[in-house]
Amino acid sequence: MAMLVPAKPSLCLSTLIDSTELSLCPPWRECSFFSSGRDALAAALKTFQLPPGVSIVLPAFICRSVPDRLTKLGFTPYFVDSATDAPHPPLEALNQACYHDEVKGLLLVDFFGFLPKGRLEIAQNARSNGCVVIEDRCHSALTKPLREVADAVIYSLRKSLPCADGGALWLEKCHVVTPTVVSMLPFLRSVPFLLMRELERVVCNLGWPNIYSDLLSDACRAKSNVDVALERGSVPPEVMSVSPSWLLMRQLNHASFLSWAANRRRINYNILREMLDGVAPLFVLPSGETVPQNLPILDPSGELVVYLRERGVGAYRWPGDDLPDQVVCDGSRFPNSLRWNREVVCLPIHQAIEERHIERMALLIEQFSSAGG
């Protein structure tokens, strides 16, 4: 195997060295930062002073960490099934859910970086029914809509940029986020992460070992499941805003780098889409505001992810095994969410993906299809 196709972007070392750009660009200069996107969500709910016990509407097609955090904060997740033709819940279903008296919040999710259809109408209807609207932009922090429609937007920058932290919260009104601000993580704290990402880059270029094989992936997943189980059983601490790490700040201070990364993702998306002859992506990429996290396609066989990963491609499912238990155990209420979870395959198109990676993914998918997959 000549190379691996990396699931995550590597570091742009020139950005870390270059000091010509030293100020945060929008929206980051208006954001408060947190250790994770989940902490940013908790801070948003605290800011709006929603009383414990009320319900928060959110998609059933979601990572369980979100409803778990809502439950720990004293809220009740109100799941809405996906549409038959898109992962986003139908506009009518979200509107209907917000009519219930116990519902006081709505979480809009920009799946894989793509904005929900009718998001302005959904947000306006939710507010007219007394709901706070929070938009979850954790999949792609680089997506920048021409108009914000939510009361708050939460981010997880580690999904878009190489960094170990990256939760962020933008508020539509000039609220002041009150948690204590801790000191900025120094450069030395970023060294282990830097070394690990550089090692991953070298491994991907060498093509060995295959870090996406079942053996290594299962070991990493087992550790992750233990961490999740420990977190699910614990009471969340008081949420505190933090200063971004040195590594994250160096990237957010470079508007030209962020623009390049966004454009690179769009270009890679369109090149791979054109090479996937006969395989339609889940979304058509609109121009301008949308920056995709990945290129999602459908695989009714459920076997493509394993096929690609065995051959060194960092494809993956989302949320996969992390779909909420309430959704998994109530398939009659959430058939579409379960189907999307079985069939969606996420192909990497991030800023470190090169044309050779795209050609390999397209070739392997063609071979898979020809073999009857």
C-alpha cells in the first residue's frame, strides 16, 4: 500500500511560524471559548436561563453526547426523526414539536457543514412559540451563512482544524458569558498534540501501519467507549470559558489560512463528486457559505466503510455506534434516522487531502461497486 487517505487534516506548519496576521477574524472575535462543543452548548443554555425540566427539540440523528449532556443538565431531549430524503428533520415536524408547552429550546444541526433547508422559517416559528434557538455548527466551523438566524451558535473547532480544544459559543445578542476564564495554554502544552499529528502524517505518507484497520480501530474505539461511559456516569462540572490553546489561536489568527482551508475543502468536495461516477453525494454543494466537513454518500449494503478502511482510507460513519440509546431502542418512531445511520458513509475531503487521495478513493469505490457492493 503506497499511502493512507487521512481521516483528519494535518498541521500547516507555515501557519504556526508566520506572524504576519495577529488578530482574530469574525466570528471568532465575538466568541467565548470552551474545552468542547458540549461545554459551549451548556454555556448557551445557562446564558438563556432555561429552567430545568423543560424539553429541548433536537434531531434523532445525533451523537449521544448531546442528549446525554442535556439530560445531565436537567433538560429532556425531544427527538425528531429525519426526513425521508435528508438527514435534517422536516420543517413541518420541527415546527410541530415547538408547539408543545414543555418545549423551550430548539437545536438546529448543520449536518456535515450543510445548513438545514428553511432554517430561517424554523427559527422564526420556534421563537414565536417561546423557544430559544441554538444552531449546532460543530461539524464544520468554517461554514459561514450570509445571515445568522439563531440566538446562539456552538462550534467544535477540532472537527475543522488540527487542535485538541476548540469549543466556541457565539451569541446573537451581546450577552456576557460569566464563567471564570482560565489562563491560556502555553506552547509546551501543545507539543504532544503536534508530535502525534506529525506522526500520523508520516504514517499516512508511508502507508503503514494501516491505522484504519479493524484491529487498531477497535482498540481506539474500546478506549473511547470507556471514556464515554465514565463521562456519562459523572456529573458535569461547572462550565468555564477558557482561552484557546496556543495551537488553536495561531490558526484562528490567520484569516488567509482559514480562507484557504475552506476553499480547499470545497474544491476537494467537487473533484471527488465528479470522480464518483454513478454515486450521488447526499448534498449538492452550494457556492459561498457552506464549507463541508466531508463528502457523505449512501451505501445501502452497509459494507463500504469496512472495505475502504481495510484499504487505508479514513472513511467513517456518523454517529454510528454513538446514536442515542432512546433512538436505537425505538425504531418505529425513528426509522429514517436509523436508516441514515446505517447507510451514510463519510469520505474525507479536508484541507490535507490531495488529488492522489481523491483518485484512490474514487478507484476503490468503483471497484467496490463493480464487485456488487
